[in-house]
Amino acid sequence: MTPAQPPGAGGTLFQAVTVTTLGVLPAFLVGALAVQIRDDLDIGPAQMGIAAATLFAVSGVAARRLGRLVQRIGAARGVMASAVLAAVALGGAGLAPTFGVLIAALVVGGLANGLAQPAANLGISRAVAPGRLGLAFGIKQCSIPAAGLIGGLAVPGIALVLGWRYAFALGVVLAVALALWAGLTAQGPDRPMTGPAAPADRGTPRRGLVLLAVGAGLAAAAATSMGVFLVDSAVESGMSPSAAGYLFAGAALLGLVIRIVLGAAMDRYPERSPYILVANLLTIGVGGYVLLAFGSSAAFLCGALLTYAAGWTWPGLVHFAVVRDNRQGAASATGVLQTGLSLGAAAGPLLFGFLVAATSYRVGWLTAAVVALLAAATFRLGRRTIRAARSAAAAPPDTTPHPAANAGGTPLKGTSP
């Protein structure tokens, strides 16, 4: 059977959005359906934190190796493999009779997520023109709020009508459909672009890339905790489960729109630093966490919207900046970045869950605010490190005579030639 023609830029982008959404969907369905799952499996906030952390921890540990794997096998095959694993994870979570089985399913989901981001980024880097790269990543990084939107709507639309397990069944159908599509269009490993039309890679200095990964990890720790615990916290603050689900969905939709706008802005103003914008967004988002900690129901609503609008709209900017400078090795560079993102997303809900179980949601949200501030500072440091490394690399070599040499060219005592 002859494979179908590979998708164009639009199809590649749609596959990227879908696979990255499915990669994190198990964790966000667990968060959105927390009230129902906790009652059914008889678990508490700490166990919910462990469940969400499992997926992201596995992704973080395997991210670098999976990024290199995707670089070898190509984007389409990476998408197909991720979708198959996502189907297994969603099916296992939906059928889980015990907490242990739920954890096992989320381990598989972690591998799916670890493949999804490098595959999506590699596909976009090869299919999308440089002048549209920011918009493409703004759309692609809608995957996180899209997962939150699906999870939020699943509460009143599915969980409260049919049961929480049916929400996972819907995810299985989507994952199988994507796996079939990607399998039919897979053409083999992607070849790097060469010639005058190939994009020039500036590269990202390794120390700078590590700092970006650390900053992204801190930011993800705060933001993912919100995604996992927002519904449960809203219910505890006095909202009904249905209203909390709609709040989750509405905040996710707002974040989705803003991610696209920010991506388009990067294309329009390419001279602006995405890292400074990320730091500013995280700083603004701190106010949202404070409102979640101290607010009434109305203030909680405003806090959720502000935190999603500012504190969780930065991932597309980070992925855009890294891939823009590393287009030929997008999957490998993404693997390094994804290590920080996933480990932060794992540690955040895990520690947040234990902290809330020991204290309160107020303490948890204030802690998230401090972590977000640290992330903003780390992004600023990372930008300075990258600029310093590039300035040093671009500086012309010093060809002036060494001041220690005498007129005859013989080094003076105590100097090196």
C-alpha cells in the first residue's frame, strides 16, 4: 500500500496541535475530573498530585533520548508512536479500578508526551516558513489550554451525565484516529534542509539552553499545579462542580487565544526578545496566584483568568525561540527544553498536593506565586547568558601585538609568547 502524500504546513500544524494535546490530556483529565475520580478510587489531594506528576516525570526523564529518537525517525513516525501510546494511556486510565492502575496508565502517558513535543516541533520546523514560525508555535502550544478546555467541558458534559470514565474513552477515539492519519502519511526520516533556502541556525549556547530549561521547569511547576488543582480548589472555595468545570474551560479558552496572539506578535516584531516577554508574563501572573489564595468566589474567578492569561501563556514563546535558533536540530533541542518543562510539571503538582494536604490551598497558591517569580528571574538570567555567549563568539580576534613583547618580538621576562 502506497503511503498518502505528507500533509502540508496546515496539516502538519494540525497534527502538531493534536498530538501535543493528547500527550498531556491524561494528566489534565485527571485534574479536571478530580472530584469524581477521588470519590470513585477513594484518594486524596496528595494522590492526585502523584498521579499528575507521574506523567510529567516520565516525560522529563526520557525527554532527551526521545528527542534524539524523533530526530532520527522523523516527525510523522514520532507523531504516530506518540498517538498510539496516548491511546493506551487514556484507555488504561479510563478503565483503572485502582490507584495503582491509574499510575501505570500515566507512566505510558509520560512516554507519549515525551515523544509528542519533539515530533511536533520537528514537523513545524521543517514545514513552516520562518515568517510564520511564531504564529505556528502560538497555535501549536494551544495544546495545553486545549487539554484544559476538554477537561473542563468534560465535567458537566460527560462526567456528571455518563461518568468520568467516558471522558477518557473519547480521548482514546481521538488518539487512534491521529495514529492512523500519521501512519498513512509517514514518509520516513525528515531530511535536513540544505542550500540557499535553508534557514540559518544561530544555535543556543548550551549553558543558556540549560538555564531556559530550568526557568521553564519552575514556571511549569507553578502553572501545572493550577491546571491540576484549579477545579478541586474552586469547589473547596464554594463553587459547584459544574461551575468549577466551566471556569476551568473558560480560563483555558482565554489562555488559548492569548497564546495565538503572542505568537503572531513575535512574527510581527522579530527584534523583540521572547525571553523578556516570558519573564514579564510570569511576573504579571503572580497576581493571579495571590487572588486564588486570598480571594472570594469573585476574586477566585479573576485570579484563575489572570493566571491563565499571563502565567500560562509563555510556553509557545519558549518553544518558538529555541526552534527558531535550532531549526535543523529542533527535536534534539526540544528534548533538552522538555526535560526542564516536564520535570517541573511533575514536581509542581506532586509537591503542591502534599503541601495542600498538610496546610491549605491558600499556602499552596502563595507558594506557586513565589516559584513563578523565580522562573521570571531565571529567564532574564538565561537571556543575558545567551547574549553574552553570542557577543563573545562574534567578537573579532585580537590581532594587535602583545604589549609584553619588545621591539625585537622577544617576550619579556614572566610573559608567554
